[in-house]
Amino acid sequence: SSQRQWTINDFEIGAPLGRGRFGHVYCVREKKSKYIVALKAIIKDQISTPRLAKQLISEISIQSRLKHPNILRLYGFFHDEQRIFLLLEYAPGGELYRRMQKEKVLQENEAAGFVYQLCNALSYLHSKQIIHRDIKPENILIGVYGILKLADFGWSAESSEANKRTTLCGTLDYLAPEMLNGNGYDEKIDLWCLGVFTYEMIVGKPPFDSQTQQDTIRLIRTNDLSFPSHTSSHARDLISQLIRRNPLDRMPLNEVIQHEWIIENANIKAIDENYEKINKST
Ligand SMILES: COCCOc1ccc(Nc2ncc(Cl)c(NC3CC3)n2)cc1
């Protein structure tokens, strides 16, 4: 059914959910099926440069091919005179970064559950030669049963020789060193961001957070990593095996999900049971 031509009149528009990278997102209901989805409305005039158009096309073409419980589905898209509309999976739990703003830090067992799920999403992406490149709390939503949903593929790239070119994207806090020295990058850049993301969830701020961009860049270059006293030794061990300047030294995803911090803190059984539940309903 995702191939049919939709129009805006097929939907009842509900609450605004927030702003994505390119436009506003609304909770809407498809009139016939009563299906609830998120509708991202993008103003065509705002896609003012070929680069932005290319990013949007790549977001649509990449995300519409992906089917994984931890990746937000793109069901389809359509357009009218002024706007392009993306039909996206509605994530009832909202944005993870709002949770983190409110709660400051997440408990290590909840954070480990999110890291386990993110590893599953990244393994799936990397198996399709797709690098997300922009793993950060702003791009993560919470779905039914508290399942993590990786969203916003505006910056993801299909790792190929052509894409070895370095393009600065995302906040500096998550910038991997190989992006700074312009030597090109590959999917191991997602391992760096996974480490930064893990640190930020349990510490409450990113590892190289500083007053100025220059300071952040210097800390990234010197890999000056420090933890507050409450951080468990297993968490420190995993994070310091991901935040490595040399991409080859970063712990691969299949080892991350077997790390003792994940085994001891993530409720893997409950997460796998949740995967079963949504596989049955989709
Ligand atoms: C006081 O909280 C008000 C907002 O609460 C919610 C926010 C967002 C969702 N779900 C959601 N699902 C899919 C997408 Cl694509 C999306 N994109 C919007 C840009 C984030 N948001 C649910 C609740």
C-alpha cells in the first residue's frame, strides 16, 4: 500500500510533534485505515540548494528501504505545490533528548538497553553499507514498549569511495577525529558517536563539552576523556574502547553487545521480547 499516491486530504491533522531538520512534524491519522503516523511537511522553497535537495533525496531513498525495529520507518512520501510530505512511523515516546534534558542523566541499565538496541540498528545499517554519521540524542525517538528508534537520515551516507570525502555535519561534540584531519571516514565513525552517545546518557553531558568550539576540537584531538566518580568501571571500559582516535582501535559492534556493561545492565530478554511483539503486529 505504500506505493499508492497519497494527498494531504487523506489525513486528519493532529498535534504538532516538533521540528525535524527540514520542517514541521505532525501527528496525523489516515482517514480510511485510522492509522496514526507522523507527517513531516517540508517547504519546497526551503530546499534552496542542490546540496539540501540531495540530502533530502538521500534521506528518503535510504530510509524507505530500511525495515528494522530500531529504525524509524518511512512509509512513503508525496508532494503538493509548496510542500513535500514524508509519511513516517509515529513514535509515541517522543524524543530521547527531551528525556535527557528533563532527567539530566539516565540510569546505567536503561542506557545500556539503548546502547544494545543502537548496536542492532547500526549492525543492520552497516550490513547495507550505510553509515548514519549523526548518532546523537536529537536523532533518537522512543517507540512503543520503550523501543529505541533511530531517526533523521538526513546526514547518513552510503559508504562508498565517493563518500570518503569529509563533510562537516552534526554538532562538534560528536565530531570524530578523522573528520577533523580530513583523512576520510568509514562506518567506524558510528562507533565513535556510539561512545560519545553512551557517555552523554550516563554522565549528562558529552565527553568533550567545552565553552568554545576550539576547546572542543582540542579535547577531541587529545582524546582527553574523564569520568565523574559515579560512573561504573564497566561503563568507563566500554566508552574508552569506543572513543578511540584511531578508527581501527574502536570496539566492533558484535563485541559491544557482549561487553560486561551491556550483559550486566541491559535487560536483553525484555528487549528481545519487545522485538517479537512488534514483529507480530507489523
Ligand atoms: C511534550 O512533548 C511534545 C512532543 O512529544 C512527542 C514528540 C514526538 C513524538 N513522536 C514522533 N514520532 C515520529 C516523528 Cl518523525 C517525530 N518527529 C518529531 C520532531 C520530533 N516525533 C511523540 C511525542
